[in-house]
Amino acid sequence: MYIRAITNQKGGVGKTTTSVNVGAAMAEAGLKVLLIDLDPQGNLSTHVGLDIYNLELTLYDVLTQDRPLVDVLLPTGHENLYCAPSNIDLSSAEMEIVTTVGRETILKEALETLANDPKCPLDFDTVLIDCPPSLGLLSINALVAADELIVPMQTEFFALQGMSKLMETYELVKKRLNAKLRIGGIVACRMDTRTRLSAEVLDDIAGHFPELLFKTRIRQNVKLAEAPSFGQTVIQYAPDSNGAEDYRNLTAEIMGITREIPEEPLAGLGEDEEEELEEVAPEAAADEIELDSPIPRLDPDINGHRERKPDSSAAEGKPQNAIVEVKPEAPKAANPADDGEVTNFQTVAPKENDGGTESTVVETNS
């Protein structure tokens, strides 16, 4: 049973997505895979379709109550893929085990017991541990239990900021607690191949860790973002998508399987085109119309939908733009094609006077 920890103390880099979909790709290849959700947010458990609010036992019980790991295992909707789930209860585990003797090895001992537990009918080939975005006691447990680290990194400015601390922690754990621990590789995740920034950051990562960077790049793909909302892996949800293909290629690299990986161009826009997107032409700026009130913005609400915000000037008692119905004069030359009356709607800015606010009606000819 080979154990890999997917770790990076920076949040939002793709740890959970990588854990789930690498596990799914391994299961697709016929391996029996156990996913361990070591993040109190429980995102991995939700990703594979589990209801984290109605779990009888979680990883919290394993770490704090000495429950066998086999008691918390649950099947997922993917064949050969199982999960040891977590929820918000796990957030208190670090404080509860801080005085426990051997607190760094609790997860390691639980996995060793699972491998030899006669009550467990499954002989797992590999274990993937989704670590929390920190280097606390939960992450230390994962590093002590693991044979190998996989480090997802986002191709953005802060990508390298936390790597020095992670490497320092890795060296310390390897020296004192887990001599067999090694770094399996670094994965470039959520990569936008259209921008020069992604290419530059990727060059920086390759410059610092030339032997560790996987050849596969995980491109930005909407299917990767949609799959968790259906409780499915991207292998199930969109098996022919770029996201599924990228994770199959990454899994092949991790497992040492030779597979042809297509080279993806790093810049879809030319230098001049990209600069045009970032700068506003002076002619366009000169033609802008100044309004008395700001243009309403579209912002997401708590459910992920987008709604139009009300004009803030209304709350401050300021006049707002009005929609005025304007009826045109009769046309100077009769047009037999125009038989009915036409009503035009035009947005005009109100003006203030001593008697209040009145709208200026603009006459238009149709």
C-alpha cells in the first residue's frame, strides 16, 4: 500500500481536485484507491458525493477516539474508489491531540492497522491524502504517514512564496520522523496557457525545481469546476474533457507509465494582442459618457448566481437616470411601409432645479 500526500500550505492551488481526480484515474486503471480527507472543510468528501453533514463516523473519530480506520470507510460512486471522510469536527482535532504522546504518528498507525485488519475486505493498492492548507499537526500526520509528496502549485505570482517553508518542513520530518519520505513531484495546476504570466511562473518553478516539475500541466477547464457540484470526479462527469485528459496524463506520470503528452502552447495571444487587452485606447476614453450615478455592477450572490445591484445613488437621495417614453413627430415624407405608431425609449440624465428634479425629454425622428 503506497501512500501519497497531496500538500501545499497555500490554499486554492488544486490539492483537492488533484487528490480526487488522480485517485479516479488510478481507479479507472484498475487500482483500489483510498482517499483520505484530512481537511476540516470536507471538500474532498463532498467532491465524491458524500453528505458531510450526516456522517456517523469521520476521520475525527480515528484521530481522537482511536476508532479503526476501517469503521469510517465509505464507497464513492466511482468503482474501486473509497473515502475516509471528514467534516468541520476535524478542526478541533489538533487541539485535542496536542498533548497526546506520539501525536505525529496517529494517522500512520491507523493506516498500518488498516493494512493488516482482517475486518477490511479491501486490499488497497494506494492511498491519497488530501492535506489542509496549513503546516499544522494534521499536515505533519500526513507527512509522517506518507511515502511520497505531490505538491500542486498554481502558476501565479505567489506560487513560490510558500515553497521554502514547505521544503523546510519536509526536511525536518524526513530527518526526525520519516526517513523514507520523498518528493514525488510538483504539479502546475489551473494553468492559463493564453497568458505570458503562466509561462513566466512556470519557468521560475522549473528553474528552482528542475528535477521535480511534472511534464503534465493541468489546464484551466470549466468541467473541473463543475464536477464537484454533481458529486462526481471529472473522469465520471466529463471523461472526454481536457481536465480528464490532463489528470489521466498526470496519473500516468506519477505511476511511471509511458504516455504521449501533447505539448500545449504557452501563449495563445501575441504580445501586442495581450497589451491591447490591458490598455484602453485614448480615443475610446475620450468618447465615454459621464453619468450622474454609477453603472450597476453584476456580482454573485451567496448561491453562485449573478444579480444586478441597485443603484447606490438612490439610497443617497441623488437623482437617477430615467427611462423616458418619447413619441416621434409624424414623418416628413410618407413611407407606405410604416403603418403603425412607433415608440422609442431613450435613457436621459435628469437635471435638478429649484423646484425639484425634472427629466429632459429628447425628441427623436423615426
